[in-house]
Amino acid sequence: MTDSTKNKIVIAIDGYSSCGKSTVAKEIAKKLNYIFIDSGAMYRAVALYCLRAGLVVDGQINLKALLENLGKIQISFVFNPSTAHNDVCLNGENVEQEIRQLAVAQNVSQIAAIASVRQLLVAQQQQMGRSKGIVMDGRDIGTVVFPQAELKIFMTADAKIRAQRRYDEMIAKNEPVDFEEILKNITERDRFDETREESPLRKAADAIVLDNSLMTREEQFEWILGKAQEKVMRYEL
Ligand code: DC
């Protein structure tokens, strides 16, 4: 163990889409003074690249063209002082806002199912966690990216509750949305993420389940923080 990794742990938060993983992961990272990485943002940035480059035709990704273009896709993070978090960049351009659009959400699952895309991003994610002190959320963090993570949380919530939360968020931002469309997108993404061949969404055997259907943000935060503190204390002994 090096000095920089001493007493620091890796926290892997996996789970279904729109469960609030990133929101709580960010808060935990801030509290522990850890790095927070939203791995979904990386897949979304690749999806945005594909949409912009016209690699998605009639809702289908042109796999051959994507594989030819993979070397041209650079994903990085830049610290945003106004939010105190890392924004994702696509070839140097901050795309943190653009990757949240519905068009990206509708196409990202098929792109995240491509083995070469996953290999590229997983290698970067592992590199980011080499000094520990990181909270990363996604679908395969506890199973593939950091199978040795000291704390693994698997988050879930009722699909209708997740859709309602996402709907309220978008309405608050004055974005025109339809509840049924959001619910359909969420359930389709869940099914796709769970049934894909490459690193399907699945609870790691040693992950702790957090069903937040009836929990407030504060309750989720306290619950995860408690688990993290227990682990950190154990590693300090
Ligand atoms: O968490 P999110 O909704 O921003 O994720 C976007 C998509 O990327 C979603 O379809 C699942 C996929 N994803 C993944 O396959 N593996 C990850 N580690 C993170 C996200």
C-alpha cells in the first residue's frame, strides 16, 4: 500500500438507470474528499460522438464505422468550479449538458453494449481509480471495473418512481417531456442493460442492495456514508 492509497477505499455504486446513483455518489465523494466519476457520462459522450458523426442511422449504430472511428474519440474530465464536480469532455469539448438530452439517452444503451467501447472506457476508469479515494457509479463498476472495491452498493427503485423523479427534474428545467416516454426509456434501458452480453448490469455477489424507492436523498446519503465509514475504519485498523 502506498502513502497515497493509505486509508482510502474504492466505492463502487451500480444499479438501474435514473436511481439517483450519481447524485448520491457526488455527495459522498464530496464528504470524503474523494474523486467522483460518473462512468455513464463516458458512455453518453461516445453516444453523442456517434450521433454527431451520423453513425446512427434509423436508430441503429453503424458498428463498422464506429470501430473505425474509435481512435478519434477522446473522453476526459474537467473540474467545474461552479458545481465543484468533474464535467465530461468529448475531444476537449465540455459536453456535460448535451449528453443529458433524450436523443443521447435513447441511443446510449446500444453503444454501451459494444465490447470495444467497453474495453476502451473500462481501461480509463481503472486508471482513474489506481490511487483509490474514488466513488464511481455505473453498471459494471463492482463486477468488472473494480472487482476488488472495498464498498459495493447496488441501487434500485421502482421504475415508476424513477420515471417520476426524472420527469420532475426535466419539468423543473422547462424541458418538454412526456411521462410515458420517460418510463418507456427507463424500462427499455433496464432491460437492455440487464440482458446484453457484454458486462450486463448485475449485482456483484458482495454488493449491498439499496432500494431507495421510499427514501429521501438525505436518507440515502446517510445510509451510504455509514457503510463507507465502517469500511474506512476497518482499513485504518
Ligand atoms: O447511468 P447513465 O444512465 O448515465 O448511463 C448511460 C448508459 O450507459 C446506460 O445505458 C448504461 C450504460 N452504462 C454502462 O453500460 N456501464 C456503465 N459503467 C455506466 C453506464
